[in-house]
Amino acid sequence: MDDELLDLVDRNDQVIGTINRMDYSRLLSEKLGYIRAADMFIINSKGQIYTPIRTSDKTIAPNGLDYSVGGHVESGEDYMSTIIREAQEELNLSISESEVDQIAKTTSDELRYIRCIYLMRSDKTPIFNPKDFVSAQWLSPIDVIGKIDSGHPAKTNLRETLLILQDYLRNH
């Protein structure tokens, strides 16, 4: 796990300090506050999500299904800059703010995360960074949920976020 410096925030997403990513277990046990993350789904015109599989050496969800793009919000950074940076790092994809819609902001008291969830519509298949992912495919949200329900490893909150995405898509 990289020792990134992250902003420590309160439940209202106000910065109250900083914490090293390596200190996440202390954050949980001592309930010091929350850290921020930004995740994005890329969805094509067929309603399929670009769904990568993480490398086996990842600390969080090795070999697991993942968001199209995602990462921790570093200290001094905002959610949107994180998504733009992570899209470049993980998918070699240059994107702008105008191509991305925020679809939700969630707080997990259990995981001590505040996350912004984004959506980008594109039919272009990204070229993933092999340091982050071993493969990727376009899958419907239902298919991704099915894989998770069948026991495929995945990011902890991916299933619940797919339900948020489905609700958003029904209403937009």
C-alpha cells in the first residue's frame, strides 16, 4: 500500500487534519474521522460498464472486480481532480470535467470513507495500466452483480454502488 498523504475529514466532509494511507487500520479502530475516495463508471451506449480486474498484488481486493476508475483523494486534492488523475494513471485516458457527471456522494461509517461516484459515457475501450489491472471487459451492471453474488472477489462497496448506478440510470 502506498503511503499517500490523505486529508482526514469529519462526517460533513470538512478537513480536520491529514493521515497516511498506511494508518487506515488506526483510522478504523480509533474512529479518527473519514478519508475520501472518488470512483467512476464508464458506460457504453449498450449500457455496459467497463469493468477491470485488479492485479493480484493489490492490498485491497486482489484479483477483484473494480470500478472503471477510482482512487483515494490525496491531501489538498478534490474529488474531480482525483478522477481526472486516476483516469490518466489507470486507463491512460485524458478526460475533462465536462465529460463526467457526479451521480452520488456516499458516506460509510463502517469503512470510514466519503466517496463521490461519477459516470462517464463512452464507447471507446480504454487501455488499462498493467500495474493496476490484469484484464477488463464490458459487462452490464446485472452481470457484474451476478459475478459478485457468485463469489468473485470485488471492491467491498462495488455491489451497493452498482445499485446506486442502476437507480441513477433509470431516472436520467
